[in-house]
Amino acid sequence: MSLGDRERLLRRIRQIRRTDATPREQPSSTVRDPQPDRLEALEVRVAHLERLLEGLQDSVHRESERHAALIAALQAQVDPAAMGAALAKDARNRGL
């Protein structure tokens, strides 16, 4: 990010903060309760997204467990003692 880009970004952030800092008063006649059907639809959607997120978390956990087991098995195979035993067994099988 160049210096000019950074300065423009900082100016925009300051401008947004200034506009957000100014109090906004809405007349009580324009303030109304959110529509119950919209709230219910949003609650259903959030519940669905939470279930999807939990499924994703479970899937990631299972995959990480599978990878950990695979890595442990590979580390056991390349252990010097295990490697020496496997080479000795192979040499005996080949008659060397």
C-alpha cells in the first residue's frame, strides 16, 4: 500500500467516524417495531447458518484427526528403529 493510498484510506475512515459521531435524532413517529415475520425469517436463517457452521466445524475436526493419525503412522514408519527392523526383515526375505 503506497503512502497516498494510506492517506486516502485514513481520510475516509476519519470522515466515516465523524459522520457516525454526530447524533441522529429520529422522530418517534418514524420509529416503528421491526416486522415480526421478518424477525422470524431471520431467526430461521441464523439457526440454519449455525447448523451449517457446526457441521463444518465437525468436518474440519474429523479431517484434522484423520491427518493427525496419518502423520503419526508415517512418523512410526520412519522411526530409525522401525526402519532398521523393516530393512532387516526385507533383507531376510530376499535372502541377502
